[in-house]
Amino acid sequence: MVLKTFGWSFAVTALGLVAAVLYDGWTALGLVAILSILEISLSFDNAVVNAGILKKMNAFWQKIFLTIGILIAVFGMRLVFPVVIVAISAKLGPIEAVDLALTDKDQYQQYVTDAHPSIAAFGGMFLLMIFLDFIFEDRDIKWLGWLERPLSKLGKIDMLSACIAMIILLVTSMTFATNAHQHGGAHVDKAQTVLISGLLGLITYLIVGGLSGFFENKLEEEEEREHEEEEAAERTGKPRSAVALAGKAAFFMFLYLEVLDASFSFDGVIGAFAITNDIVLMALGLGIGAMYVRSLTVYLVRQGTLDDYVYLEHGAHYAIGALAAILLITIQYEINEIITGLIGVVLIGWSFWSSVRRNKALADAEGKADTSKEEVSSGV
């Protein structure tokens, strides 16, 4: 099971490390290894959230997620995205941006740092909406009940998540963005840039998330209708046709996953510049890490881990909320990537430990109930 799920990740790791050695010796190998670990640690919460969505897809779309999806994740976000940032911020053509990344690494890093406020605003707002929609939803299973119960009641107010997100964006644009951190320790006013980028992140979430939710609901309705049609089809021999709707629903869920992965990768891409500004090493390290995140996502789905450890998804969403806050704060202040990674690991580890305690308590309760039944049946 492990080899089947992580086989491609192991293969890509071997090829990536060999390529790093051939590219720039053993030092490059060390940098790629560090970048891989950084990406995995920062994106573990991504895997947990992805698994919650991916388990609703069939085996075909899970395979698409691991093939076409990984190409988008690795080449789109970990290689092309940093170049696009430079091209837009420096007003260069794509070819000129690539040449700059390969020939003038210091200048390339400067452009990326200067573009960080807009990246942080877009990614921060997208992730913030994910967190807010989660904590305002009334769920049967609650982890931090003292917090989640009152918030779930507030969640009955329409568009509360979007309103809170916009208020946070306005406050951010009037505080952190007016003194945004730039290359060389300088600070400039990026209020307008942050406001526009944040609104784009919010709009992206509403569009993609809305389409995904719409077709997911349609798919659930269709599955119920299919069950009824199966019985009728057996009697009449008429074929059923629900493939197009199912495919459309799965496509938008897949699109939602890709945008979600893109938002999660913002901190990894930016954090990578603290380790190296070599675009080749960055692509190798982050690409390896992205493969493991994808494999881990499928592993969680196939093993049913989220069903066994019910608080994992809660912990991951709290980690998302923390990451969203960190991204917005980094518009003005620098925060070490180790701190960012540790916050996510601690929250998910805490939720896992809580899940284990819950399972143990349930098992003990069932054991006591069974013992009581045996005593009654034996007349004791």
C-alpha cells in the first residue's frame, strides 16, 4: 500500500537529488533536501484538507489529481509561478524573466520580495475564507466545542464569512500594507495593491468554491436519482446517463483542489527564497515536496484516516487560519518559515492526539458496556 501510493514520490525524490548533484554538487543536494522538507512541513495541512475533498471523488479523478494535477502543482506553482511574479512586477516578458532567474539571481529575488504583499494578500484571503467557512459551519463533531458551538450559531447569518474577510482585508490594507516590507529592508505604502489583490483572492474563492459546491450538490442529487433509476433500468432495460453531470461535478472539485493547492504553495515558494534564490534548485526541492503532499493526500483517503481520526480535519483548518494570518502579517513583518511550519505541525499533531484520546475513550466505553451485558446475561 505504501509503495503503491508513494512509489512515484520515491522515484521523483531519487531523480531530483541526482539532478541536484549533477547541477551544482553536494551542496545543491543539501539545499534540495531542505526545500523538500520545508514544503512538506508547510503543506501537511494542505494534504489533510485535500483528502477531505478527494475522498468524494472516484478512482479516476483521484488518478487525474495525481497525474495532471501534479504537473500543474509542480510546473505551474513551483516553477512557472515565481517567474510570472517577476514578469508582472518587473514588467518583463516571460523569456526575459526566465533569463533573469537563471543569470541574475539577486535581482530576481528582489523582484519576488517586492511582489510579496500582493501574493500574501491574495493567498491570505483565499485561505482565510476556507477557515471561516469551516468554523462557521454547524458540524456534528466538534473539536474545540467551547469555541465551535457559538461560532456555528453565528454561521447561520448569510455571508458572514465574506463580511468578516473583507473587514480584515480593509484593516490589513490600512495597517500592515501602509508600511509593507520590501527588498533591502525598505518599507513602502502598498495599501492599494494589497486591497486589490485581497479582493481578487476573495473573488477567486467565491467563484471556484461556489461552482464546486453547486456541482457537488448536483452530484449528490444525481446519485440519489441513480439509485432509483437502477431499479427501473433493471425492469425496462433502458440505459441511464449521468456521466456528464458526474464528470462536471468532479471537474470543478478538481479545479477547487488546484486553486487550494496554489494558495497553500504561496508560503512555500516565498519561504524557499530564504534558503536559495536559484530557480532550478527551488523547482527541484519544492517539486519533490509537492509529490509527497499529493501522495499523502491519497494515502489519507485510501486508509480512511480522516474517518478514524475525526479531529484531523479540524486541526488542518485551524492551521489554515493561522497560515492566513501569518501571510497577512508578513506584508509588513518578516516571520521565519520554521515558525510557520511548526504552527501547522503543532495544530495537526494536537488534533491527532485528541482523536486518539477520543477513540480510546469510545473503545473503553464500549468495553464497559459489553462487560455489563455479559454480566447481566450470565445472571451476575
